[in-house]
Amino acid sequence: MADLGLAALGNLSGLGKIANALKQENITANEDNTGFSSVLTDALDQYQDLEGGNTVETLKLLSGNTDDLSSTMIAAEKAELALNLTISIRNKAISAYNTIMNMQI
């Protein structure tokens, strides 16, 4: 997983690439697939789903197909919270990586 390239974590547009790389590597910590890579992949998938839902709701509102501003705002807030969570996970992963790399052997 060290070959994944933490530089890709620096920009949010690269999160989809990270999720795809994790899926392709099939890294599992144990038999029931609750390892870190599966948790990270699930979180990234949920973020992408929420962001897609936000885009759809916004386009519906802008095109006049709906008058429900509240559902659009709720979708936007969900997407914002998911983005903040994803950024926090990225920051913690980078911090953990840096801590491990700074350990003396």
C-alpha cells in the first residue's frame, strides 16, 4: 500500500483514483473484509454518491424541474459533511504515514 502514492491524496480529484487502486489491489486485513482499505474505499464511494446526488438536486433546481429548495440544501450539506470527513481521513492517513516514516529503527 506504500506504493499507492500519497501525493495523490493531496488533491480531491485524485480520490476516485485511490478508491479504484484500493479495489484493484484487493487488500484485506481479515476474512470479513473490515480492514482499513475496505473502510477507506467505502467512505470514498459514499462521498462520490453524495456528491453525485448533490449535483443532480442542484441541476433539478436550476433547470426548474423542482421547487423544493430544502432537498437541494440537504443534499448540499450532506455532500459538504462527506467532503469534510474525507479530508479528515486523508489528513489522518498522511499524519500516520509521516509518523511512521519519522520513526527511528
